[in-house]
Amino acid sequence: MISEVTFSKKFTAFWNQILPNSKNYIRLINAGLIERVYEPLIPARRKNNIALINVLSFELVKAVATHQLTIDDVSKQNFFKSDEFKLIFDLSMKFLSRFSYGNNVDLPLEHDEINEVLVIYKAIYTRYVAKSLKTQVEPEFSGCGFINQANGDIACDGTLIELKSGERNFSVMDLRQILTYCTLNHFMKTPLLIEKIELFNPRMGIAYSEDIESFCQNVSALSSLELFSEIQKFITDINFVEEYGT
């Protein structure tokens, strides 16, 4: 079994075949189709702390969206010295410890890094939680074939959102990853309503959104049903495990 991230990053021959226009389309997205929501943050001085800052921001959004914290809690002057933040910090470090870059953080976080946490948290919360009718943080998608059960970032009012908070534009792998979630969702017993997809980078202040049918047509010349079916056939084919292992 593999993760949706591994699936998105590898199997290049399959992805190039099924998404023949993806490389051209991501260039179009980054060149002019993106929405420039605000100016990008100042480049981070300690690049090795970016992942931690991003995880902390997302965990704050999740805590507020699930009513474990309130907006007022996070706004308190000493919140980042509180037991509530320490719990979120420990959970974030535990998550990062699963990856190689989790061992390279420099602590304690500096004032400008704490400010980055707040800015990114507020950007995500304002865009997807504050005024939305229904927001689901970390929506769960059942595994399918050789892809493990997976969690997306946010599902909000019929839109599936993938957050990318690095100092970069969007990539082909981002398109593949959100398509993988859509495929897993499509074949679930009780799928979420997904009418649109959105990529959002709160660090760079950019977003890209499109209805799912247009998106599938633009990257593959297939309808969403046809594209999801082709992806599903690939990840459930017995030849997959024979060729790539599990």
C-alpha cells in the first residue's frame, strides 16, 4: 500500500499518459490563471522551520474549526505561551517527526516566525471557515486499490481545497494529488459533494480554483467520470502490485 502523496509524485509514465496537458496547464495557471489574493510573505530566514510553521498554522485552523479553541483564545496576547498552544506545538512536532525535515527545526521559534503562524492561520480561517456554511477540516477518503485511506486538507461548501504553503508556485504534483482525492471520493460509499477544486498557498498569497468538470477536461480531455475511472483502474489493477510492489 502507498500514500496518495507517493502516488502523486511517482508513476510518471501513467500520469503523463492520463494527463497529457497537465504540464502545459500548470504553466498557464502560474502565469495568469491564479488569483493573487495578497502580497507574498517576506521569504523565511530559517527555511528549515517553514514546515513547522505551516503545520502549526493548520493545526490552529483545525482547533478553531472544531471548537477546541475560539478565535478569542488565539487572539490573546500570551496565547503562544499557553498550555493550549504547547499542546498544538507538541502535536505538530510529533507529526513532523514522521518526515526527515522534522529533525531539522531550530527552536525556539522567533517573533517573526510566530507572526507567520498567525498570518497563515488567519488567511486560511478567513477564506474557508469564517463565512462558510459547512467546513470539514481533514476530510477522510477511503482507500482504493493500492492507495491507503487518505485525508485531504479542507472541504468547504462543495469545494475541495488543497493547501500548499511553501515558497513556490503550484506544481503538476499538486494537480495529481487533488485528482487522487477526487477519485478516492468518487468511489466511496458516501462521497462528499465536490463541485470545484481549489489550490491555495497562503504563504505566497495565491489561489487557483475551477469547477471539477472543466478542470478534468483541461488536463486530460476526459470528463470527470472518465478520468476518475481511468485512475481507479490503474490503482486496482493486479499488475500494479506485480510491477511496483506494496
